[in-house]
Amino acid sequence: MNLSEDKSGFFLKEMFPADLKVALVWLAASILAVCVPFLNESPVRVVLTLPVILFLPGYCLIAALF
């Protein structure tokens, strides 16, 4: 590897961590559960949104720190 190579895009080429992809999918599913009328009135809403409120913020914060 030459020292003259451009390294400005190094951090953009890294893959997005799989656990944070799962967190984003879970967040999208919980938003849909809140917004869709027939899911809004079912227990599915509670099952999907409770971890988003209690678990995901702390998990994503720790993942960002490490």
C-alpha cells in the first residue's frame, strides 16, 4: 500500500454492523405497529414497542461507544 493513496473514504467503506441493522429493522417494525390501525389495537404493538423504549436506546449507545 502506497503512502500516497487517498484514505479519506476509509471509514465509509466499513460495513454497517449487523446488530445495528437488526435494531433498525425492529424500530421500523415498531413504527409500523404504532401507525397501522389494526396493529395499533393488538398486543403486537406492545411486544414490538416495549423493547424499543427500554432496550434499544441503551444498546445503540453502548454500540456507538465501542
